[in-house]
Amino acid sequence: MLTLSFTPFPVLESNRLLLRAVKPEDVNEVFELRSDPETMKFIPRPLLTSTEEAMTHIEMITKKIAENEGINWAITLKGNPKLLGVIGHYRIQPENYRSEIGYMLLPEYQGQGIVSEAINMALEYGFNVLNFHSVEAVVDPENHVSAKVLEKNGFVKEAHFLENEYWDGKFWDSAVYSLLKRDFVKK
């Protein structure tokens, strides 16, 4: 079984991006991400209604990192500390050497390859530092953009579950994509 430790917090860099810890100073951007109906359209979670709720969300992220249960990074451009989005490993299964990856990006930064680049960085960390055997992503099947990004990064669709999650008065389908360590190609 894997033993995880996110201390010290791993800051990840590429030519363009810096993935750093989510901090209280990011509260306005976290609120913007999680209160926007368009950004949250495919995520069956409640919209945030205040910066206080955003701060509670940041505290939850920080707690999961401190307890080595999951890790989230703020996606930023090098030289600019503004949080553009978040990416992380969730629902880590140490006994199965597996995690679920998730990500969100502010609308004005979408379509620029930022998420794909951040996914590659998070995968490299997950496979080569944490020693995951596989990483999955669970998406709404109607989220064609996210599915395309996952496929671009080597993920394959493994399953489509019909109405397997109930949220906000309706049942939602889920598509599961995954990538094995042996199939990961760093970009």
C-alpha cells in the first residue's frame, strides 16, 4: 500500500505554469470558479454563494493536504500569482495505487492549453513521485470538452454509468476515463 506525504508541499513548474498551494488570498478566484453556473454546469455540487463559503472550501483543501488524503494545486502562470484554476488528486486509494484527477479553470483562460499542461504536470507527479499505478477522471458525459482534453492526455474511456449520481433533483450519468502509469507519456 502507498504511504503518502504532501509535506513539504510540492510546487510544480513547466515552461509556462506554476502549480502552487491554494491560499486564503485566492478566496475571490475560488469563489468566482465555484459560484459560476457555467463553470459548475457539469459538476454536481452546490454553487458557492459567498466568499465565506469559498474560504471554507480552501480550508477543506488545506485539511486534506495536511492529512495526506488528497492534494490540490492552484494553477497560475509563471510570474503571476493569480489563481486561474485548480487541479488535484482526489479520492486517493492508497491500497489500489490509484487516484481521481479533477480540474477547473476560469472561463477566460479556457481553450489555451492550460488544463492539458496542468494535467500533464499533475500526472507526472502522481505517477513518478506518488507512484500511482492508475489515475481516473470522472466526468459528465455531456462535457465533451473535458473528455477531449482527457483523451489528448492519453486517458481512455472505461465506463459510462447511467444515472449513478443523484443531485439537485435529477439523476446524472458519469463517464470514467483512466490512464495507467505504463501508458503515460510526459509532454
